[in-house]
Amino acid sequence: MIKVGDPELENSPTCLFSAVDFDTVPEFRRFYAVLRRRLMDIIRLATQLEPIASLDHVNALFVDLVQQQGPILSKSEKTTVQSTLYLLWDGRVTLLEAAFQGIGVFQAHKPTHAPGAGAAALDPKIRALCRQLLQLIIQDTVNEPLILARRLSAMQSFGPYFVHDVEPLQACLNMVLSFYYYCCYLIKAFADLCKHYIHFARGKDLATFDGFNVTQA
């Protein structure tokens, strides 16, 4: 899921092969877009069959990403859409989006109770993995604008999950609002989170949530 091998770049040995295999850069990028879509289809199907195994793998990849960030940033590499850290975040967020799309259509996990009260219908292991992922995303300390944009995209992917477990929404909203100065990246994320908050959290006291940093500044 990580985009490497762009023939215009020199950040991977595969760039040399791409320069031979593709006549133009747009041809390479079209090929990569098709490949990524097909991989996402496979991940969605795999998640429907084994949601716990799929989410456990995604969780492990995000833990690995958090551990890699320090050494990558220490190299003083400027964060661009082609930088190593951005490509790692982009690949993992795309994987997360595909996995959650699989859970969103997984019949056993559709809510069977009133809005905001469907957590009991969700497998406890899935619930725990989702909360671990949210905690990693919320508490991440890298606030480069491009990385922050991918963090916000990751939170948007949790829409199907919030139907079953509304409590983490307050922590997500606090994180979004703490970065209001990146308003160009926040509009859609804030709108999506508010949509779930209004539908599933109305009337609830969500000022605190164990395990989440809800006062990040």
C-alpha cells in the first residue's frame, strides 16, 4: 500500500525499474492507482471474513509506524508528499480505510439498539483494537501539516465504528479542535465527526474517556 517506485524519484531501487517498465510518469501513476484499488478490495473482503485478524494487523502496523517516526524525523527530512514519513502514513491510513469499509458492511456488527447504544453488539476484541488504534492516532505527537492531514483522514475512517461505540468521539473532537490553525485540513474531518456526534452522542456526558488524551493542546 506504500507508494514507491515513482520513475521521477530516486528514493527506491524500484524507481529504476519503473523508468524502464513505464513510458511516462502518468502511466506509472495510473497503474499504481489501479493496483491500490484492487488491494483495497482484497483487504475489505479479508476483513469481512476475519475482522479481528485484520484489525490486529493494522494495529501492529500503526505501532511500528509510531516507533519509526523518531529516527525518520531525526534525519531532518522535509515532509512532502514524497517523503518517507508521509508515504508510511499514507499507506497505513489507506489500509485502515479499507479495513473499516469491510467492517462497515459486516452484518454481524450492525447496531441492534438505539443510536449510540450499539457497543454491546460489537465483538469486545474488535472494540478493544479500535480503541487502541484511536489512542495511537490521537496521542501521536507529529504535527507536520501533511502528517496531521493523514491523522485526520484516519479518524474519519472510524465512522462505522462510532455507530457502536460513541464514547471516543469526545476525544476525537478535542484533538480536531486543538489543531484549529490548520483549518484547511480540518473542515471535512470536523464535519464528519460532528455528524456522528450529533446522531449518536446527543445527551451523553462525554467529558472524560479513560485511556484517551482529551485535552491535547
